[in-house]
Amino acid sequence: MKITPIPCLTDNYAYMLENTNEKKIGVVDPSEAQPIINYLERKKLKLNYILNTHHHFDHVGGNSELKKLYNAKVVGFIGDKHRIPNIDITLENNEKWNFGKLKVKILHIPGHTSGHICFFFEKDKVAFTGDTLFSLGCGKIFEGTHGQMLTSLKKIKNLPKETKIYCGHEYTYKNAKFCMKYDTSNINLKKYFKKVKELRSKNLPTVPTNLEDELKLNIFLRCDQIELQTNLNMENQEDFKVFRKVRDLKDQF
């Protein structure tokens, strides 16, 4: 499967999905229609599916126009069928959905919103995490709780380590600065930040990242690590308390 990031709005990414063997075309989280239309026309492709991770406008804003133009099917979480525009296919937690013959596992990952999901393409080991897990960060908690968000992040942590992570926004540079402020002993993080700065200086995307790197570098996935707990003066604290502290610090950063 070919995946192409499409910059939208100011810092959003939509993702074009091309199942080349079966000529199935999808897009994940189209915040606006025109960049998607431009890509499809340039490549002479017809859109089959619109995949939404959650209901926020900067992830579904292009749904209506794209569906009208291409008669594409809108795919989302069953609990958000009243909030995702023009939804056709409703999916539940742990359900398997087919993108052509590719198996996609649905993970319900609330916290940012109550109906947030992750699309995990099992064969390709690709996860579309929306606004739950970012490169070196995690989403703000709007409709859920800290406990729900931590549980959701743990679901993603349990995916294969080689999983590629495609998130909803280009936030990596600022996220890296936050991580380095509070995870000061993380040498790997300092090395990775050089790569991030180089990519952004050329206006290139920092995504996809991969889960193995995120486990080493992302402060929100390291709340059970003694090095981070020591830096925060929270030795031997349960990971929930550490996570809540880190999320609150990020909200003020």
C-alpha cells in the first residue's frame, strides 16, 4: 500500500491510501477537500473511501464535498455516527474492516474525544492515530479523562514495534522541545531532535514515525520509566500520576 501525506490547513495531514493491487483508493482525515481533489486529479484516481479517526472539523471538513464528487463511502466509529458527516460504514472496537483485501483492525482510543479510533493495517503494520498519539506527543484531553488517554496510549504501545505511526498534525518540533525539557537524560532524544530540525528547515514532514522510536523518545509513552520519574521527582509513583503530571505540564508549555 502506498501512503502519501497531504498537508492541509496550517499543520494538518490527510493521508492518501493507494491499494495498488486492487485499485482501491482512500483518504484518512481530510480536513479540506481541495488538496485531496488536486492529488486525485493529478494521479487520475477515483476515491473509494474516506476514513475518519474522530469527529473534529479539522479531520472531517472535506467529507461532504469529497463524497459528493466521488460517491466515496465514509468510514468511522459507530459511537460517532451522529457527529461524523455523511458516515456510511460504522465500525466498533476490535472490529476488522477490509480495505480491498487488506485487513484493518479498529482500536477505540478515547481521551482526545470519546469516539476516537485508530486504523491499524495489520499486514503493512501501519497505524493512523489521529490526535491521540503524535510524533513525540499525545493529544489534548477534551472529552475523555487522563485515565482513558493513558489506556488508549497503552493500546498503541502494544502494537508491533515496527509499526509506522501516521498522526494528524505536524507538531514534532514543539513536542521535541517539550520532551527535552523534562526528559533531560534522554540522549537518543537529543540526537533525534537534530533530525527533526533538519527536516523542518526544508519544510519536509516528520511523519511517519515508528513505534520503536516513540517508545524510546516520546515522554507520554515513558511514564513508567524510572529515568523520567526521577527527572520529575516522582520516583516510584504509578504511571497514571506521572502521565497526568506530564499532560498538565504540556498544557502549560
